Amino acid sequence: MMEKFSVDAMARELLDRAASVPAHRAAATVYGGHEHRLRQTVVALAAGAALAEHDNPGEATLLVLRGRVRLRTGQASWEGRHGDLLVVPQARHSLEAIEDAAVLLTVAK
């Protein structure tokens, strides 16, 4: 069965939602879930919002759809902007929005 999603439209909607909720973030799974090895999730963060340090659940990448983000682990950090693909290190890490941002998080367990 073929499915089609507008990731751009989802990013727009989630950024609007992130701006209006106390945590200043919103997310929606595009594909996958607990019953799949692959999961793709659009995550929107208002400027200054963050995902606190957490463990890596498996191989993962972040494709920056909008804005700018900072991926941090231990002493290292990487910035990504529209169009950048960041490989999430196999270590505890956090993600911060430098400006309003949306990313496509892809995780393979």
C-alpha cells in the first residue's frame, strides 16, 4: 500500500502548535511506531525550546526542515540549518532550537 505525506505541511502545523503550548514543542509520527524498526517523526521546537538530554534509541538522523538547531552531546555540539542532515551520535544527547525549527527525526531500532 502506497502512502503519501506532506512533511512540509506537517512541519508548518506543528510549528504553529509548538508556539501555543507551554513546552514550546510538538511532534507527530509520519511513519512507523513500536511495531516497526523504522520510525520517522516531525519534531517542531519554538526558538529556545529543547529536548532534554536523553539516550539514543538506535541509529538516528535529523533532517532540518526549517530553522536552526543545535545537537549536543558531552562536550561536542553541531549546528544544523534548513537542508542539513545530522547523524545523531550513539551517546546521550540533547536538541535545542536556536530559532523556530522543525526536523525530521529518523530512528532505526
